[in-house]
Amino acid sequence: MNKKKTIKKPLWFSVSASANLGGIDPKTVRRAIKKSPDLKYKIIKDRYHVELGSLLQYLSMNKKLKNKLYEQGLGQYYRLWEQSSHPESKD
């Protein structure tokens, strides 16, 4: 059986924080909220909050946004994290 893994405590970010994580403009996030049915969001005190998993899926659907994610957003730290978690052996 193929069970889909569910997130128990999803992370929610404001529009500006989502834009910073994605390396994009906040206007792009607001536009995505209005146009993309797959982007999960909620409104708290008249402010949008975007779920991290759906934001990453949205950014990876478009090549330009995906490149921005990897070059200017959270992805620029991925290589550093990957290198530090898998140090090369010095035999």
C-alpha cells in the first residue's frame, strides 16, 4: 500500500516571509494566492499565511520560480546543509 505521508504540524508563513524563503517578491505570493488553487493559505487578522509545503510545490512548478528558490531563496542553504551532514572521509 502506498500511504501519503501527512504533515502533523504544518508551518505557516506570512506573505513577506514566504517571499523571502522563496527568493521572490511578495507580490508574486499574493498573485499565487489568488490564482493557484493548490496553494494552501489561511487568513488570520486580515493577513494571509501560506503553508510551507504548498509554497514549495508551487515554486517548483515553474522553472523560473524554481531557479529563484534555489539561487536566492532557501535553496542556497541546501548545499551547505547537505555538505555538513555528509562530510567526506579523509582516508
